[in-house]
Amino acid sequence: MCKRVVRIMEIEICSIKMLRYKYKNGELDLDNSYYIINTSYPASYDFLDELGNTGNMVVLIYDDIQTFNGNSFDEDLAQTIKIFVDKLPSNAKLYCCCDAGESRSAAVACAISRYVGQDEMQIWKNPHYHPNKFVYEVLCNVLGFSDTEDRINELEQISANSLSNAIQSSRN
């Protein structure tokens, strides 16, 4: 059974490049910001060493794929996220970042939102995000949620419909 953690926490999804921009321009509250970095290219982001000197960051290296293989998201990475989130203060600003800021970071933000008692549907319904279904499912399982395949497919369809509707609206 899931330990329900209800907190006020601000969660922002962005690409790692956008996080670098915010850092370089002094837009981050370094005393109250925490970061979950999901990347396939850790060597590309040298500024992370400057940003994460105080234990306020976890960097997870895995590919943005939808199935299990040797370099995919797994339960060990999900457990790392759970431990990190459980230690966050209630007023934390959490940045969920990945290379593009659309798929892995959105999946992690959805699962964490659900875990801390916030509305994850605002992410699923946002046409800018396309949560990685596999990452979401593995992380939710570790966080104590056991979803059916039908529910996860329904969430994925909501995301696809949001994108389709946004494209259609832009054409009109």
C-alpha cells in the first residue's frame, strides 16, 4: 500500500538546457531548489557539478525508451527517486529535467505529483508533455501505486489527444 505523502511542493518540468539557462541567469532559488536530472548524456552538462554541491540533486542516467533493457529506467532508479523525494522539505521547488524536457521528466513529475497528493492530470493534459509510459509505470509501482494497463493506456491516450487537439487548434 502506498504511503500517502501530502505536501505543498512546486514541481517544474524543463529541459536540462533550460535549467542551465535559469542557473546562469540567476533565476533559481539555490537555497530551496532540488533537481531530478534524467539524461542519456551526462558529460554534456558540466554545470551540474556547480549546481549540485549540497545534496540537492539526483542524476539518473538512462535512455528514453518504453521497454526494459540494459540502459532503461528500472526499479533501482525509481527507488533513488523515492528516497530523494521523501527527504524533500514541504516547501521545496522541485525541477524534473531531462534532455528535451518532455518525456522522462514529465513522467517523473506525474508520478511524484500523484505521490505527494497533487493533480498529475495537468501534466497529462498539457500538449507540451508526453510522459514516458514505462518510466511512469515503474516509478508508480515503487511509490506504491499499482495501476492497471488500461489506466496507463488511458493516460497515454489523454496525452496524445491533448497534442492532437493543440495541433488542430493551431491549424484553425
